[in-house]
Amino acid sequence: MRARSAIVVSGQVCELREVVLRNKPQALLDASPKASVPVLVNVAGRVIDQSLDIMLWALERNDPLAWLRPAQGDLTGMLKLIGECDDEFKFHLDRYKYPQRYENVDGQEHRAEAGRWLEQLESRLATHRFLFGDRMGLADAAIAPFVRQFAHTDLEWFARQSWPHLQAWLLQWSESSLFDRIMDKYPPWEPGASIVVFPDPSSRLAEIAQ
Ligand SMILES: N[C@@H](CCC(=O)N[C@@H](CS)C(=O)NCC(=O)O)C(=O)O
């Protein structure tokens, strides 16, 4: 989702191969033995297998909405916050969402820990519409998918928390035209399948910029 958002915004055009994780195609394992998604193979054959690196690859090529140059702060600050999200917040999110996959884990404790991290997002969003100022940036696009997963684990509980700015930020993102584009569903790829172009060629950047 992260990677797709940056690909759409930067205007890169890719061949998309949808992967079902319980049935990973050999072509994925050949490209990246780590076998997690997303993986991007560029035209020179470089394999990029971290979603944040795919975002940076796309935006370094073309960044028309200045996602790498936030209205407040800088790229280093955004990368630091994204790093916290990927390490600390994601650790607790996984254990809140799937406590049964871990030994001796209390999902509610991890929800509370993850919630503490969200408090700082709430404070940031109390002063600006987005995490680094009044324009959407890399940090918003990289972090929102995980906050959405957290919210959807128990939507009623999430709605009861006094995080009005965070809730409004998440709603705004999930109602955006960019969100619609990146949530499009595709059939799983298999060898010999016809090429699927992403983003859909009818995509219009002007809509997304709103
Ligand atoms: N740090 C990686 C994490 C990627 C990751 O964990 N992807 C999950 C799906 S969202 C996955 O592919 N897991 C492998 C599996 O379940 O077999 C990134 O951001 O790209």
C-alpha cells in the first residue's frame, strides 16, 4: 500500500504482479529470497524489497507533490518517525492484531503500548493537518497504512479514544482518491498471465493532489 501510493504520486508506471502470500510464485522467490511483499524490480534489474525503499526510489525519480520536502521539518525527521513506526509501533501492532501467533502475549497490553506511540502523532496533528506541516508527505503515506490496520483491529475501541486529530487524519486519508487507487484489487499473477499496468492508465494526478 505504501509502495503503491508513492508509485502513483510519482507517476511511475509498473507491471504489477499481485501475490497471494500462501502461494508465492517462484518468480518472487527468484527475485527476492526474503519473499516478503512488496518487491520492485526496476528496468536495470535492481531488486528493491523494502516498501520504504520503493517509496524513496519512486519519489527520487519524480516528486511532484514534494513528499520528500515537507512543509515543516525535513526528510531526516520524517525517516526517523517512519523508523519508529516500523520498529516500535509495528511490533506492538502485530501482537495486538494477532496475539495468537505469539507465545505469552496479551494483545491488550500491546494495544496500550501502540496507543502510547499514537499519542505523539495526535500531538503533531493537533497543530498541523499532516504529520510534517499542512501538506501530505512521505511520513503520512508511510505511516497511515499501519494506523489504519491498528484502527481496524477494533474500530469501536479506536473511535472511543480521544484522538480527534488522528481520527480525522486517518479518515481524510481513507476518503482520498489516492487511497481508492491504491486499494484496487487485482487477480493473483501466474506465469503467462497478461500484463497488468499499475497505476491504471486512467489515473489522473490532478485528482490525487486535492
Ligand atoms: N519491512 C518490510 C516488511 C514487508 C512484510 O512484512 N510484508 C509482509 C506482507 S505485508 C510479507 O510479505 N510477509 C511474508 C509472509 O507473510 O510470508 C517492508 O516494509 O517491505
